[in-house]
Amino acid sequence: MSGQQNIAPQSQSPTILVVDDEPTITKLCKEILQQAGFSVLDADGSSAALKICTQHEGSIDLLLTDLILPPPGFQLASSSNQFPHVHGHELAARALRIQKDLRVILISGNIDKDLAGYGIRKGSVPCLLKPIEPQALVTLVRQTLQTPPPSAESLAESKPETPT
């Protein structure tokens, strides 16, 4: 037998959607995850990510998103916009309404400060600190894929209510 571990031929590798407004981070994560055997989709912001969640044929197993996703330019907010520009936590909640079996990992350069800034309880969502360490990324993705997906409601509960 060779030293390679074989995956059953019919099994499909998990699909991960990587979202970051910094192309270098997106590219790095994509390369690391592909080398680890995952199928990877990428988006440069929440609007593109929501389109992918809606239009991708097949399931998306995990959303790896930057917590802070600034809009690409000035836009008027509209409740009729199906693919709005939102921060990573809101993107996760919206994506979960589209892809029911989605797991979520948030990325941030300053986890404690950024989570507190959005009112998210530490420990309620798996988080990864920038700069991203390849082995830590792969390990956290594998661990998160073994857990049941959160519901959009439970993800929203980790954040205080905001007036609409």
C-alpha cells in the first residue's frame, strides 16, 4: 500500500466559501484549503458571497468570512436589495437562511475588539486570528465541519437586537 490516504471515490470534498475584502487573504486561504483537499469558492465581499450562496449548484459546507467587510463603494441602502453589503456576522446569518447546513468561521485581525464591537459573544462562533497560520486554518475548518451547523436564529442570538 502507498503512504497516501485514499478517500472513497464517490465522496465529495466539502465546499468552503472564503470571503474577504483583501484579495491576498482570500487567495492564501483558497490555496491552503485546496491543498488540504477542500473545494473552495471565493468572494471579495458580502454581496458576491450572497450571490454565490443563492446561485451555487450543490451545497456549501462552510463559510469562512472576515468579520469586517466594508462595502466597495458608496451605495444607498435598500431593503429590496437581495445581495446587500453587510459585515461578516450579518453575512453569516443571511447565508444560513439560504444554505441550511452551512457552518461558519469568522476571521479578524483583532478578535476580542471586533467581536465586542459587533456585540458578538466570544465563543459563540468559531474565530480565526489574522495573520492566518495555515495549519490552524485547516485544523479549525476540519473541527468546525464535524459540528452541527448553527441556525440563522442562533447566530442572530449571539448578537444584541438592532432596531430595524
